Amino acid sequence: MQLGSRLGFPTEGYFYHFHEKKLVQEYKILGEGRWAFQATRSTHTALNTEPGLNKYQGAILLYWKIDSKVVTNQHLVHLGSPITREQLDNLNEDWLAENGVTIDIPALLAVIKTTTATEKPYKPQTYNTHADVTYEHKERLLMGSTLKAINNTRLVESGLPMVNVKTWGVAQLAFDLGYCQIEETQPLEQFWSNLFSDETPTDIQELIKKYNEHLNNPARQGEIVVLPTAEPETEEERSRLDALIEEAKAASKALGKLTDDAVATVNRHFELLDYYASETLKTVKEDGLPSDAYAHASLGVGAIAAGIGQHLDNINGILLEINSLYVSHVAMANRVGGINY
């Protein structure tokens, strides 16, 4: 199955092989992260998802010829759940095309004779040679899906064609939420160009841009980029997304008012400024807001002046000690000719 510009093995659901709109064989995928499958006892007249064989498979046998004639009207289908009696009794071309692929035997055989594609980077076709579908991918599954990444040549059988049965749509992606921060000020389009790759599906790019309308242009160093994998479906998912967007909006609004130099200063000394802010909140919570506007504005500095001052004095003392040792060492070495000044 295809996700973006990659193919992956589904680890959930069922494969179906049809000929002349009749069920030839049903295969149940093992699940729990496993992509192998096994034939069930289902026939066109009686559905039964119990295993028909104890043998696990990684490939499906298709018809080539019957009575010396090349077989046509043959389909492979993937469903997330077992096919129903109603679906089986009402098979039509639209349903088969929506859920699977028509098998073109001559095209399938032609792929076997091909060693590798000339076009790089390779974009999945309906029929693919095994050499073209293996790619580097650190994670076991493709982004936000249950598709097993084909990141090892041992996963594909040499000489067998790979059939692209179906596209894995955004609607099937599980919702998850992450974020990143922009590392340097740059035009927004440049940031998007660096963030996305050829493997990022267009619909995922549009989804991420949709939830990042708060970003400045140019995008400022330190702005928060919200990275959902799919549209939220539950109230809890929407709440998580809304909370992160509010944080991101606040950051973008504040950073948008600053000069480039000020933005760089904020990012360079973020930990210190964050400490100032947290200490200020503690003081406000304990003592309330001061009545004087100037005192209110400088509260963050005043709240930690003693503690941070002592800390800086300690650091300064260490630096002076290191400096004295260095100077005396160089002076001594020069007298004995032991160092290049």
C-alpha cells in the first residue's frame, strides 16, 4: 500500500483475490505489527475467517493462464475488516477500484524482467520491481500509519513483482501531535521547503500549514510549529491541539514585535529569561501584584537578583582563578623556553 512516495506492507486487515467478481481466496493479516498473512476458510458461498492453513505467507498466487488464455478481470483488494455477505453479493467495478487494483498480467510479467527503474527518486507504480521498493527508513512503520516500512532487502523476494494495491489515505492516519521550533529567522516558504521532503504527502503538508497560520513571515527564530499527523476526531484530541496552538500563537505574537537582534537575544538566553518569568509568577502568586507600575515591570529581575547575583559571583571567581593560573603558567614556560607564546 502507498503512503506519500513510499510503499509499505499493511499490518492490519485482509487481502482478497477475485476473479470474474468471484472470491478466489481471503487472506487474514496476522496483525500486532506483523505483515505476513494466512489463507482463511472463506469461499464465495460461505465466509469463515478461521485459518485454512497454518502456513504464513508473504506473497499471493495469481492466475496467469486458464485453458491457455491469459486471465483478465482479476483483482486484488485490501479491507480493514472482513468482507460482508452484502459486499460479496454486490461486487462491481467501482467498489473493486476503490478498494483495490485490477491485475494486468502482461504488465505484471514485464516488471519481472526489469532490473530497476531509471527515474530517481523512484515513485511507486501499480507494478514495481523488488529492487525499487526498498528504501532507507529508521522507523519500523511509515509516518503515522500501521504500514511496515520496506527498509530491508530481506523483506522482499527477489524476482517477485510488488503490486501497489491501494493508497493509504489521511483519513486512516491516527491523530498524534508534535511540534518543533524554528532555529533561525527565514522566509516562511524557505522554512516549509526545508521542513518537507519529497516523501511528505501533499495532504499532510496542507494539514500542517492549516494549523500554523500564526507563523510570522519571515518566520522568527524560536516560533513554535504545530505538527499534527491528522485532523483531530475526539474532544480530547481537539483540546490538545487547541492548547498547543494557543501557546504557538502567543510565542509568534510576542516574537513578531521584536527586532532580529532582540529575537536572537531571547533565544540565546532563553533559560535565564524563563527562570525570571517563573520566579515572577511565584512572587505574584504569593504576594499579589505590586501597585507601582515600574515595580511590576521590573519584578522578574528583582525576584531573583540575590540568587543569580551570588551565582554569577561564583562563576566570575572561577574565571579569575583560571586566568591567573594560565598567565602564571605561560610566564613560567616562557622563561624556560617550553611553550610557543
